[in-house]
Amino acid sequence: MSEKQASFYESVERNFDKAAGFTGLPKGLLEQIKVCNSIYQMNFPVRIGNGFQVIEAYRVQHSHHRLPTKGGIRFSHHVNQDEVMALASLMTYKCALVDVPFGGAKGGVKISPRKYTPEQLEKITRRYAVELVRKNFIGPGVDVPAPDYGTGSREMAWILDTYQQLRNGELDSAACVTGKPVHQNGIQGRTEATGRGVFYGLREMLSYPEDCKAMGMTPGIEGKTMVIQGLGNVGTYTGSISIKEGGVKVIAVSEIEGTIINEKGIDIDKLVKYRKNKGSIIGFPGTKKLDKRDDWVAIPCDILVPAALESQINKSNAKRVKAKIIAEAANGPVTANAEEILLKKGIVIVPDMYLNAGGVTVSYFEWLKNLSHVRYGRIEKRFDHNAYSNIVALVEKTTGKKVSQKEKTFLTKGADEVDLVRSGLEETMVTAYAQIREVYKRKKKVEDLRTAAFVSAINKVASDYMTLGIFP
Ligand code: NAD
């Protein structure tokens, strides 16, 4: 990339500084909020094939104003300290914004997961977990990792097992990591959570008619066109849920192997199955392949969704963007320099710290479930079902009319775990958007949603520091 200026971490710092001026908080407090509290860089050997490989890895805890700290673990050959620091910082502001009571953290292991067998990945993951335990960088009340780019529930299960072997008998040990498989102390709805949160966030912002008018759009998410970069966890669920529950039309998808387009719409569920079988999205029926993969950025659409990695929209391609909204499903996909160009063009950027907060929100629900040692809905589901059944029976008796079995099933259902998780996630995304919008509308000089989100988050972290008595 030709962009020499801001690194990812510097971009986050620049965004922070831009917002800090609107908070009126003292300089020392702002400095304390901004810095990374603990940075652990490690190198450990793992036997791979006939030899050893030294693996470089990180865990950064950005802020201890609330404990535990929380943040995903990334497996990628791009991992470096700057990136992990940036991601850990974003986690602090993200948690504050959506009222998840954690400090921010992030982990990174500098490997290309595709180059290793599952057995080798297990060895690397377990060894990384041992390093975290040894330095007290993991634990239900200390620091709680989760999946991120290149990792998923499988890696989280390995981390849990390693932790439990070393901390045998610790009552709340299942809460040392989130994003675990459902049958291994995980929670229903975690895998889809980030993408579902992106959908709830977009639907909410498009529900304000005057804001849509200002963007030159009709109100409502239905019928809007979407382009997605990255068909991984976040991109897949964002696309699939936006189509099924929002009536969105996904017209193009970009992956490592190239970009495909179909103006009539692409069925994301079928595309995922196709890619699983063929190893590529290219050739998916009804689609055309673009000559250059990176042209995804210039496709005219309502909503452009970068859901792969940071710095994908940068100074060199920002001018080409023809979308009305950039929905930051990935962390840091728009550089600070690109943002200046995009805002001048009148493009609205929905910031990562808000839009992809669904993952950490449901991770918080999983952590609570692990601490309470009981599945959501277990206690009240049958009670609610029986109460609703009694009401329906009373209505039938009073009116003399029978309710159909289908209607009865719908009306009397007690909430399952997944219903409650989705409801909590929806509430979180709606409430947080209202807070950002309030700052955006109230503070005249706040010109973009990212700055508004930062202002809201910084104020909440500051208030925690004041409550702790560190800053009077
Ligand atoms: P993932 O590994 O499941 O998927 C990422 C996808 O992007 C992969 O399929 C990869 O092939 C593709 N990709 C990489 N480079 C690309 C390129 N240049 N062009 C097109 N496609 C490319 O990762 P994920 O968990 O979906 O995370 C994606 C982003 O979302 C990251 O920035 C991550 O930090 C962020 N995020 C993830 C979560 C979560 O719960 N997983 C939560 C919040 C934020």
C-alpha cells in the first residue's frame, strides 16, 4: 500500500484526538484513557514437522478501568504490535459505547492459519494459551479472549481446555474465554452475533427518515443494495441476515480469489456452500468476475461493507468509492486519511466501534452465562409458556372463538436462549445508536458518526476513572 502516513494505531489515536477536544476533559485523564496499559510480546517454540518454529505473538490490554479486559485473538501473518495495540484500544471504546463492562484487549499470533494442519494449529493455540496463563493474561476476572480474524469456536475450545488443565477446579473457569462451541460452555447466537449486530445497526440508522433524506436515500433498509468484502464470519452473517430479515440485495462479493457481481442479487447462503465445495467464489452461477479484485470498492451501491481487514479503504482508493454508506463491519477498514476524502464526498461512515460490537455484546452474555452456571431461558421458559397459554385460553373462552394451532404456538412460546440473546443484542445496538446520534445532533461541530461515537465512549471511560477516584 502506497500510504506512508498513519499506521492503524496512529489512525485510532488521530480519531481519539479529534473527539477528545469535544469532551472538555483534562489532558492527563485523556492521556491515561488513550495509552495501552500492558503489552505482552512473546516468542515461543512449537514443533512443526521434523523441526521447531519460533512463533511471534502478542496480548495487549489497553485499559484496566474495568476488569476483566476483553478482546479477540487474531491469527494472521500481518499481525504486529501496532495492529494489536490499535485493536485493543478500539475494544475499550467499543465496550464503553455498548455498555459492556470490560476494559479493552486484543491478542495476535503471527501465522497464516492456512499453512498449518489442524493438529499444528492446536499445538500453537495451546502453547499461546499456556503463555497467557503463565503471565496472568487470561482468566474470568482478568482478561477474556474471543475469536477474531482467522480464529473461531474451535480455537476457543482449545484455549478453555488448556486453561482448565492448568487451573483445575476453578469454579468459573469456563468464563476464561468466549465464543466457545455451544456444547462446550458456549452460547446460542454467538457465531452470528457480529454480523447480526451489523444488520441491526444498519437497520436502525436507516429508520430515521430525516437522516435518510440527508443521505439521498429512502427510509428503511429494505431494497438497499450492498457490496461485501470478505466472506468470513462477519461478512457471511451480515449478508445472509440482511437479505433474509432486511430485504437487502447483495450485488457483489469480494474474496481473496476475486470479486463477483450480479446486479439481480447474490444468495449468500448458496455462495458460502459453493465456496466450500469449489474452494472459490469465482464461477458462482449468475455472477460475473471483475477484472481486478480490488475494484469492489468502486461498485455503485447503497451500502459498502468492508468485512475483511483494516486499511482496505485508504488514500489510494477512497476517491473511487461510489457508495452512500460505508458500514465498518471489520475493524479499522477505513484509514484516517481516507476518511477525510470520504467525508468531503458526503459518504456516511458507520464506525466499527459501534457497528461490529455485536460480537463482544454476545460474548458478554456468554460470560454472564458461564458465571451463573445456567442456560438463559431455563428457569422462565415453561412458566412464560404456561402463562401465555392461560391468557389465550381465557381469550378463547371470553370471545367464543378458537385460535388456530399455528397462532397458538406463536403466541404462547416461551423464550429460548437464542431468542433472549438476539433480543439483548437488538436492544444494545438500538440504544447505542441513539446515544451516538444524540451526540451527533447535539454537538454542532461533531461532523461525523465516528467522532460522535468516540465522544460518547471517552466520556463513559472517563466517568469510570472518576468513580475509581483516580481522577477527581
Ligand atoms: P474471518 O477470518 O472469518 O473472515 C475474513 C475473510 O476476509 C476471510 O474469508 C478472508 O479470506 C477474507 N479476506 C482477507 N483479505 C481479503 C481481501 N484483501 N479481499 C477480500 N477478502 C479478504 O474473520 P472475521 O472474524 O469475519 O473478521 C473480519 C473482520 O471483522 C476483522 O477486522 C475482525 O477484527 C472484525 N471483527 C470480527 C468479530 C468476530 O466476532 N469474528 C467481531 C468484531 C470485529
